[in-house]
Amino acid sequence: MLDATIVNVALTDMQDDLDLAPTALHWVVTGYVLAFGGFLLLGGRLADRVGRRRMFIVGAAVFGTGSLLAGLAETAVVLFGGRVIQGLAAAVLAPAALSLLMAVFPPGRDRTLALGVWGGVSASGTALGLILGGVLTEALSWEWVFWVNVPIAAIAVAGARVVLPDSPPEQTERFDLAGGVLATAGLAGLVYGLVQAAESGWTSVPALLVLVMSVLALLAFARVQAVRPHALVPLRLIRNPTVLGGNLVGLILGAAIYALFYFLSLFMGGTLGYGPVAVGLAFLPMTAAIAVASTAAGKLLARTGARSLLVASALLVTAALASLSRIAPDSTYLSTLLPAFVLAGCGLGLAFVALTTAAVGSATPGDSGVAAALFNAGQQVGGAIGLAVLTAVSTARTASLTPEDAGPSRSAITQGWSLGFLVSAGIMSAGLLITLVMIKDRSPNPVPGQR
């Protein structure tokens, strides 16, 4: 999660150093998200079939290798290649780590506390990436936003061999190759098509063609899963309303919250004139709120249940986004941004713990890897959808307020962001509705033998 944002504040330095064209620069971010989101389901099922600790070690080692390659890059091709390798490794590492946590900690107090730590780390990663990226870029150089991962990956590999228990494969039946190919092609195509549509316009024929093909691939994937005896995503997962509801709310949360980081980074850097480090540090109160709320959520989960925490979280995040819809050129950090950061941080801290419990904890042990992958994929795809749609909404609003013979004014730009925040608040309110309808604190156990 940290690597999804740590490069953002270093993009200008990368562009100058490697002479990257503006149209190619976004691939530094897109290449990672595309590989990460596209291969998650495949990575999750590999954790179930090959072994969680083994895939955790492989993922961490490959992630470190990709980070080293990206930091050593002297050409755009090598840099993009390193980012794709990072994304592929993350698609293996994330579901293996989460499913391993669910296996190590049985249901009860220890698991809820562990999920509190997991939720806090996951939710804080995006905000910490902005802070760390700015500090490393200004103090050292852009290469260090990648090289910082190398020693962390090495420690993770060495530590995994010592402290993580060996986990035999949970699944031994035939591997659903057709499902893996269709899911990967569909998810990767969907993310790519949305990014291209946001950049080239929603009438772009190549982008629309990719989106149509990705939808067809996902429909074919759904059909294959319905008839295959050993499906990549067992239907028992989808038939569990708590698992399905948790994934839908996770997708909606990703769609609503990515705009907050994107729009406010632009507002602070452009309107308020903050430098890279200042932009990163401005998100620090949100990171602190996430840490506090996720710790509290881990303790409250056994007492209140996931549903109550998700209701509170949806209300907090919706309130934060709605408050940001009043953003204007003369808005200040203390009066407008800080309250929203605290509200959103508290909501995110509660959400990640509760959603992980609902979407992954309600699955059977043999499906925990693919359940974790499904949950992570929903957030990645949701973020791509939300960023593409909300950017289009914001841009259209700004264009409608801009005379044809003049560039957009600061007021027109902030009004575009204001509408984007208002729409994202509406999206988040849909998550509240799904929580009330679908999420149950105690989901029924699956019937033995049922797919």
C-alpha cells in the first residue's frame, strides 16, 4: 500500500532525470497498480495451493528485487519493468500475508488484536507513502523511494524463515488455469482501460475497446467459476453475504477515498504552495488517526461486531468527504483540511479492521488466500474506478466554468474538486447501505461440500 503512493512526490525528479515524456510518466504509478490488481486472485490461490509461508517469502524476495531494479534504472523501460515486478510480487505477498495471519491467530481476542494491527498498517501505508516519498526525495534522491524497500524485504525474508510457521497447502485439487487467465486478463484490462479513459477521454476508442474486452473476460470468468468443480473463486465465497458485502464495501471505500489523496495533494501543492515534504507531513494527522482508530477497533471488534464498526466508519468517511465539498481557493489547512483528515482517518482505521474480518475472516481456512486476494483486488479496482470517474467529474465541472478563450481559473479548478468530493461522499453513503443490508456479525457456517 505504501508503494502505491511513495513515488507520487518523486515523479517530477524521475521525469527530469530520465527524460520521461509527460504521457509516459503515469506508467510509473499505473504499472504497479495494473500488475498488483490484475494478478491478485492468481496470487491468492497460489498461497492456498503452494503454501502461505513459501509464497510470502517468494513475494518479499521478488518485491525487493523489483525495487532494486527500479532504483538502478537509467531508462524508462527499466523503471517501468521494475514497477511491474513490484506489482506482481505484491499480488503474491499481500494475500499470503493476510491469510497467514488468519491461520496463525484463531478466532477470538488475539485475532481481533492482530487484525487491528494489520488494519492500521494497511490503512496507514497510503498516507505514510506520501510522507516518506517527500522526505527521501528531498533529502537523498528519487532512487531511494525504491531502495528503501530492499533492506525491508531482506529482513522480511530472513524473519519469515525464523518466526513464521510452515503452512502446508490448503488446496490440493487441480488448478483452475482458465479461471486464472480470465480473471487476470479481466482485472488488468479493467484497471488499464479506466486509467486510459481518464487520460485520453471517455470517448477514446482504444480505451473503450479495452474496457469492453475486460468486461467480456470477467463475464467469461464468472461463467467458468459457475461450472468448474475446482473454481479459482469458489461460489461458496460469493454466496456468503458477509464476505460479498465486505468486498463490495471495500471496493466502494477504495473508490471514494482515493480521490481524497489525489485532489488534496493537488490542492496543497498548487493552491496552498506546499512542497513535497510539506504535502506529506500534512497527511500526518490522518495517519495518526488511522493508528488510534485501528487499535481501538481491534479491541472493540469482539464486543460490538464488524457491522457496528462499519456503520460508524461509513458515517465518518462520508462526513469527511462531504465537508471537503466546501473547498475553495481561500480554504486553509486548519479550517478545512485538518478536520476532514481526522474524520477520514478515524473512519479508515475502523473500516480496515472490520472489513478484513468480514471479507476474509468469514471465509473457510482453505479459502483464506483467495478471500484475501479478492478483498485486496476489490480495493485496487475500486480505487482505479473511483479515481477515473471522479477525475472525469471534476474536469468536466472545471471545463464548464472556463471560457473557451481562457485557461481554468483557480476558482473553477477548486469547484471541480468540490464536486468530486461531493460525488465521492455519495459513493461512500452507498457503502453504508450495503453494510446495513448485507453485513452480519455472525455469518452462518458453509454447508459441507457446498461450492
